[in-house]
Amino acid sequence: MKRYILFWVSLVLMLASLFLVFVYVPTEKEMGIVQRIFYLMVPMGWLALLSFFIVFICSILYLARRRDSYDALAYSSAEVGIFATTGALIVGCLWAKPIWGVWWTWEPRLTATLVLWFIYFAYFAVRSFAGEEARGARYAAVIGIVGFVDLPIVALATTLWRGMHPGGVIFSGGLAPSMLLTLLVSLGAYTVLYVLLLVHRTSVRQDEAFINSLKARLG
Amino acid sequence: MSFLKKALAITRKDVLSELRTKEIIFSALVFTVLVIVTFNFAFSASQETTALVAPGILWVTFTFAGVLSLNRAFIPEKEENCLEGLMSSPVSREVIYVGKMLGSLLFMLIIEIIALPVFALLFNLPVFSAPLVTVTFLATVGFVAVGTLFSALAVNTKAREMVLPILFLPMVVPIIISAVKASGLALAGESWGALASWLQIIGAFDAIFLVVSFWVFAFVIEE
Amino acid sequence: MENAGYLLAAFAIIWVIFFAYLLNLLNRQRRLKKEIDALKNTLKEKTG
């Protein structure tokens, strides 16, 4: 029953955010209609980080307690996370082209997001390369911890590297209340979506493990 | 025996065995010089462009050479099963980490000490400035801190030579960025003040990852 | 209005990705539940 509530709340919030982004919020002066991508970009970036934070916490818990549920949660969060990070990169490119004229730019946020993508990739790669499940889970947890600690330093280095980008993603006049509302609702909607996906993905992973153990018992 | 003494015993073992075969240092060194020369052909260089691309070439070279040497770090342990021997002795996992890390650090520093003058010669740049040496040393410490951890991890996987760069390179991006920027400034003769923020990033990276790798290492080599 | 294409493409792509992902998860869950029930029955029969 709990899961159905989550699904409907998520759907309602997502539709609400869509309405706010396309109908309610006023068009921004400088960038025009394309600026609305902002309401997609920030949630994607937020999810990418939130997901990895959960991976980090669950990795620590897994190494400390060795319960498979922590590993299942970490894996699932990483999977949603890599989708979100890929989404952030795609949206970043689709925003860069109209605004700056190029598909890709080595601007701090995009660059840091790309590095995050590779860290997520490493998280999965180490599981396949490790040979056995338990070792893979252990190694992935190490990546989860080291990777998360790395993130602030990556952000710092990439920001310092490029300095303040001249045509940066800062709006003249800051965020009007209507824009803030739209942003917050969007963030909330995507966060609930994250929880929904996380719950279902973890359940699938644990069911798969359970089936393997049942099959082992049947011989 | 104190912690440091035990760790240095491990380092000494690595150094002695390397002195006998010289395989890590020699191959990494030849590789380094080859890469520098190849880059020279890649960029048809005038004196101005040389100054621009030089720091990048230097650090790409050191990165690849570092991966090469780190790849070898745990292979003797794995192949001769020394690791089990080490672990069943009353030596803590952290001692193994520090010992191996110091060994890899020493090897990388030796490679860099020899490669830098070659680099200076081929690119006609002043390399023995204190800022450049400091940047190189600090960045290498960071490389090796994280690299030793992942090297131990990679040695237990299939396709170990591929695994190390895939895991390791994204993590050390901050060092590479900072080292390239700081080296560029150092080669241009800038003062310490200009390099300060980059050195701070490298320093912070070193401190954080020495601690984190130290703590997490045990989870990698438990078997 | 010129850049509306990019805006719509971005939202469309993200929604499609996440919606497809969710659908895939829900389907897998259904199939796995069926397989678990089948295996549980087999197990019950075997152990009587």
C-alpha cells in the first residue's frame, strides 16, 4: 500500500512541476524561454549528488555491518544516480548549445558532473571486474566512500580552474518568488521520484538475490 | 617495533627487490621519455606554444608513468602470495599500506627526478625552481596515496591493468588540474603567492586521502 | 521562441528515460514476484 501512495504523490508532484515550469513561471529576460531548462538542470544535478550521498552512507554501513540490504540500497542508489548524472550531462549540453553556441564547454559544473559520471562508472566497473559478488560489493563500497570524499575537492578544483565564467549561469536580478517556487516544487518532485525509483530498484535487487538463494536450496 | 619501522621494513623489501630487477623504474623511465618525445611531434611547437602545452604534457606523462608503476606495486605480493604471509604476521593492515605507499612514492620520485631534466632539455624550460619541485612532490604524494589503495584493489580483479586507470584517474582529477596549473605558473616564473591556492588544493587532497586510504585499506585486502 | 526546441527536447528526453526506467522496474518486479511464488511452491512440494 505504501508504494502506491509514493507512486501517486510522485506523479502529482511531477505534473505540478511541469505545469509550473511551462505555464506558471514567467519567462526570464536574458535567456528567454530556454532558461526554463534551469528547472530541469538543478534537479538532475541535485539527484546526482543525493544519490551518491546515499551510496556513501550505505557503503559505510555495509563495510561496518555487512548486511546485504545496505549493499542492495547502495547499488540501487548508484543506478538511479548514474541515470541522473547522464541526464544532467544531456540537459547541460542542450542548454549549452542555445546559450553558448557549443554542445560542450569545459565550464566548472559540467566538468565536475562529467567526473562524477566516471566515478559512478567506476562503482559499477569494479563490481564486474571483481569476480565474486561479495568482493565486488566490498570494492564498490570502497569506491563509494573514496568517491564521495573526492567530490568537494573536484568541485573546488574545477571551479578554480575555470574562474568565473563570464556568461555564467547567473540571472540578472536573482530569483523571483515565482521562480523559487517552481524550482522548489521541481526539486521536491524529483526527490520523491528518486525515492520511488530507489525503493523499487532495491526491491528488485533483493528479490533477485532471494531467488538465487531459493534456487540454491532446490539444488 | 614501532609502526614506522615496520612500514619501512616493507618499503625496504620493495626497494631491494626493485634494485635487483630495476623493472619498474627502467620501463617507466623509458616510457616517460618516449611520451615526452611523442608529444613533441604531436604539437608542432613554437616557443610560445611550448610554454602553453608543457605543463599539460609533463603531467599527462607523469600520470601515465605513475599508473604503470602503481600497476606493478602489488603484483609481487599477489603472485608470490606474499600478501597472505604479510597478513598472517602480527603486522597491521595500515602498516602494509604505509610501507607500500612509501615504496611507490620513492619510485615515482626517482622517475620524476630523472624525467624533469630531460623535459627541461627537450622543451628548453627551467625546471629546477623550488615551486615546481614542490608542486611535483606534493602532487606525487596525492597520486600515490590513492594509487596504492586502488592498486591493491585492482590486483584482485580480472583485467587488472585496465581497472586501475578506470578507478583511479577520475579520483585524481583535482590533483592533475592543480598540478598542471601550478606547474604552468611555476615555469612562467611566478611567485609562491600565485601558486598558493593550487598548492592548498593539492595539500588538502593529500591530507584527506592519506587518511581515507589508510582507513579503508584494510577492507580492500581482507580475504 | 527560437530555442523552444532545446527546452522541449530536454524535458522529453529526461521524462522518457525516467518513465521507461520506472516501467522496466515495475515489470521486473511483477515477473520476479511470480518466479518467487513458483519457486516457493516447488520448495513446499519438495519438502512436503
